Amino acid sequence: MRRITYASALCEALDQEMAADDRVYLIGQGVNSPWYVGTSTEGIYDKYGPDRVIDTPVSENGVTGAAVGSAMVGMRPVVVHPRMDFMLLAVEQIIGQAANWHYMFDGQVSVPITIRAIINRGGEQAAQHSHALQAMFAHIPGLKVVMPATAQDAKGLLIGSIRDPNPVMFIEDRWLYESDGEVPEEPFEVPLGKAAVHRRGSDVTVVAASYMVLEALQAADTLAKEGLEIEVVDLRTVRPIDEETILRSISKTHRLVVADSGWSMCGISAEVCAIAASRGFHDLSAPIQRVTLPACPAPMCRVHEEAYFPRAADICKAITAVMRNARTCELSACNDDHNKLSGSPPTPDRTIFQLADSTTT
């Protein structure tokens, strides 16, 4: 099968959907600019013209509102926000309007809008240009939130998002644009709400999304040299979240690390931890470890950025910690069994199943 980049996969998906359905159109700031969207829309304007590729002024709220209105009367807009941070200016249109109409009108109204939100980590862009805000939107009923990690999923999930009858937040990490992979030429859908297991293992489960999946796979390669078998689960969609795939993996490995490109407080990693603690508690043999952003805004200095954004080395540290803690828990359990046999009262260890937060600093 041919290999293409993540950005090219996005472009191909958009092209095929626009060719197949006249209701699909592209709108947003810089939709025809490589500086804004890379090669993810290359050639689309030349093929479809200004009626279906609308490069707008800097007006996030107005542009998104216009797209929401068009979706309600039957169009299928794809809205591009080249910096996710600035999409906050359109929050009322997304959360107050698009997410609610289907419910408020008892299913008689649909809002089939796809919102491409691009994360711009790194590059010394500082606090107002760099943040991953997926947890904020995953909190909202009525929205679906998609975060593809591979080129194949970028195409399949974008097609699935455009065809979905309700609003989808399609979150892209710009660091993924030049990564490549095998992608079928024909149109295909990846189902929303279904995770993927990219690597099988028996020692530790690493649940990740978007760019952190690549970091998790790199960490797994590194630790394989030490004899550890790491299972890497790619969420692909963070709302709805595929609980069953997560729980099946934990039931096999009994240890969990969660890697997310957002913050830990009330984040995607916290949701995965809650799923594991509430439904997979008895399968866990060690405290859960999390790899997330530090609890502060993004810095600008490149040296500080290198410390701020978590990478494969941080995931390796978390995996090492969960393995060490699992061994400690096993020894504690053995001691308790010995105490029971000898008649000595057991000493309770109330820290065994606490959720450990190993954010990088």
C-alpha cells in the first residue's frame, strides 16, 4: 500500500468528500495558505473555487456561526481554526449553539459541522498559541471529539466526521503533519468512538491520543530492549471514549500509564483513570501513572519548551515507575499473607491504588 503524509491524508479525505457531496464546503482563516494549514488543503481551492473554499477574515465567532447556520439548513461545512487557542472566541457558537440544537429540537434538527482545530505546540509560540484544549470540548454533551494519530486515521476519521449528522470537533496536532503511513486511495470511514491497539504487550498498558501515541510507541520500542512488552492503545476519539478496549487491555497487563497532550486536572487522562478505577479496579496491580503537561501555561523559550512538552522519555519514566510500584504491591501482598498465616494483624497499605500523577516538570 502507498505511504502518504498525515497532511496529505487530510487533503485527500476533504477532496473526496467534496467531490462526492456538493453540500460539503471548506471555510476558515487561511484555508488556502501553507503557513496556516500546511499542505492539508493543497489544490482544493484550484479545484473547487471560491464558492466552496472560503478564505475568511479573522473572525472566529462570525465564521463559526455562519457555518453552524448553514449546517442547520442542510450544508456540511468543514471549518478550519488554524490555532486552537483562538477558537475560544467561537465557544458560544460551538457549545451554546451547535452542541445543543439536536437535543433541544428532539432530534428534528441536525448540525452536521466538522470543526478542524489545529494544535500548534512548540516553535516558541508561547501561551496564547500552543495549548491542547480537547478536555474542554470533550466535557460537552452533543459534541464528538476526534484526535487521529496516524495518517490512515486522519483520512478515515475526517471522512467519518464529515458524514456524521452532528457536530464533530476534529483536533489535529501540527507536529503530526509530516508523519506518514499506509493509507488506502479509496474513500473509507474509521468509526468514531472506537480505539485502536497499535502494539500488543503484556506488561503495561499505555493509553494515549494524537501525537502522544507516537511518543508512546517510541517509548515501547526503547523499553522492548529491556525485555518489557508495552501495549499501546490509541483512543482516536476522546468523546465518545472506547471504555471496553481500555478495560480489556488493563485486564491483560494489570498496569496503566496514560499519556495526554493536555493538562492533568479534569483532563482526558483523568477520565481514563476514572474508567480504570471504577470499572477495572480489581485488575490493577499498581497505581496509575499519568504523563501530561505541567500545571502552567506554555512557555516561549525553546529550552523551556523542551522541558514543558512531554515526550517518549517521560513515558518511559512513568512505565518504569508503574513497574516498580507493582513490585512493591506484590511484596506488600505477600507480607500480608504471611501475617495472616502467622497470626499477626496485617498492616493496611492505603496508597496501593491511589491514582499517581507523574506530570513532567
